[in-house]
Amino acid sequence: MRVLAGAAALMLLGVSLLSSYFAHRLVQVRPVEERYALRVVALAATGTVTLTRGPDADEPGSFRLSWPAGHATVGPVVTSDGSTVTRSLTQVSGRLRPGQRVGIQSNPFTGDPASALGLSFADVAVAGPTGALPAWYVAGQRRTWVLLIHGLDGSRSDALPAMTSLHDLGFPMLAITYRNDVGAARSADHRSHLGDTEWQDVEAAIGYAQANGAEGVVLYGWSLGAGMAVVVSERSPLRDTVRALVLDSPLLDWRATLSFNASRHRLPAPVTWASETMLAVSLGVHLDQYRQTRLSAALSTRTLVVQGTADTVVPLAPTDAFARARPDLVSYLRVPGADHVSVADSDPGGYAAGLRRVLGSLP
């Protein structure tokens, strides 16, 4: 009996350790070993790079090619075969050589609005519940401000691809940070709560916009930032200020997203369940706050939803259901072949048209 009890205890410990490990893996947007999943095969003086096939290697559009000591911009696919993809290459910063491990990121821009886009901006700070939260402010002529909300493990630079279209439409913009971002105030436990508390920082940004002349706001979020935008529009005392939502690759259902990523990692169902439970308990989060059925039922403002059919981070089914549930309010741009938060790069014309359609009539 003692042997059996000891074996059972070891088994429980093993499951607990596995669950803890995979709980951490499940909330990473891109695990470290996947960030540089491609290898440079060749570089040409004509301005091309040949890459091994792998994640996003042949996705249409322009993207950032990154490696540990630098970055560049890759453009359209020039040629491809069964094992390699050749793309145009520009704006190389750092040393790039054959054999280098690299990764393709959805945002082709680096820096700030001035260095990346030539847009004048001001560094400002939002007073959040945990302290000062840095933000970029770009002026505009309209009385409605657009608040730009990055996703999990992201940064303000994730908003750069949208800024030119919004600037052309005349919107003031506030690209925000939230607690525990680099340079932002820390929470007491220094840990992400998967939007369960961070949405309050978005609410604080609405208050900042109002105090500085905004008559209304658009909440524009990517991934978890999009999910937080919907939660704020439903729960915040300031929700009547929200004039529209833009949801790019939105995380609308945490449990579905965790299960989706567990499937990608080939986790057995019991480990998946234990990992989700451990994650919720250890972080003290309410995963059901992000549920497509509840969020769509509470929607009360015009909304643009954007997602690619090849999204490898957030499942497509909750977004499809969200759009179907509220055709009275939701305009849906669903782009074949685009990965997570990549639609603006894969279909820039359709993306800009969608923004004009949903936001163009706002004051």
C-alpha cells in the first residue's frame, strides 16, 4: 500500500509539474523556440533573402524579419519551391548571414510614430490604478479619439501599422501601455492576469482622453487587447463614451484559445484541463469573463472585426460566431491565409477600407 501511495503521490506531482509548465506555455503568444523557426539559406545583392519553409515564410504581405541581433523588412514572395521561399529584403539593421535563425513577425515597423511613420507625437502618461502608464499621443482633427491597445506580450509598436490609416482619417490616437509593460507601473504581484485586471488600465486611458478634450473614443485592440476592448465596452462606467470598436484577431474566448493552443502542442485532454485550472487558480483570473456568447450578447456599438483564416494563436470559430451573432453591429473582414494580427500586412487595402467604412462617419 505504501508503494502504491508513493507512486500515486509521484504521479500527482508529475501531473502538477507538467500542468504548471504547460499552463505557462499556453499563454505565450509565440514560445521562444518558435520565434526563430526559419533559417536563411541565401542572400542576394539584388535585395532578396531565401528562407527555409516554415511558419509564415510564404504569407502574402510585408513583415518584419527578426533575429537576436537585428531586424529587416521582407516583402512579397519572389519565388518558392518545395523547401525554400525567396522574398524581397530591405531596411536591414544588424548582420544577416546564411545559416542565421530568423523569424517573421506581423508588424514590419520598429521605433515610434516619428521614426517609423514620420508622424509627430508626444510622450504622455496615463494615471492607471497601479501608477503611471506611458502612452504615445498623435494629434488629429476629430473629436473622437482612437485608443490603441496591444495584445499579450506586445508593445505600443504593435499599433504602428494602423496609425497611417487612422491619421489619414483625422483621428487623434493614444497608443497605450498597461500594467507590467516595459516602462509601465507594476502590479503588486508583477504578473499578467490575462486581461482580468488590465482592462481597468484601458478604462483609465478613456478617462485621460476625456480630460484632454475627447468627446468619445474608439477602442482598437489586437488579440487580448481586442478582448479587453469588448470587456471595457460592457463593464466600465465609462462605456457610454465608446463610439466604436475595432477588434483585430480578437481573443474572445480564453478557454477556446487555451484548448486551441493545447491542441497545437499535442497535449492530452487531462493535462489540458489541469493546465487551464492551474492557470486560473494561480493567477486568480476569471477565464469565463472572455466568452464569445456573453460578449456578443452585450455588444452595443458598431464594430469592425478582423481576422485571418490561418491564425495560429487565436481560434477562428469564436470570432465567426461573434460576427454571426450580431450582424446588426459587426462588420467582418475575414482574410484567407493571414496569420495572427497580420491582416493589415496581408490585405492593406481591405483593412484600410474596413476602417473607413466603420469609423468614417464618427465626429
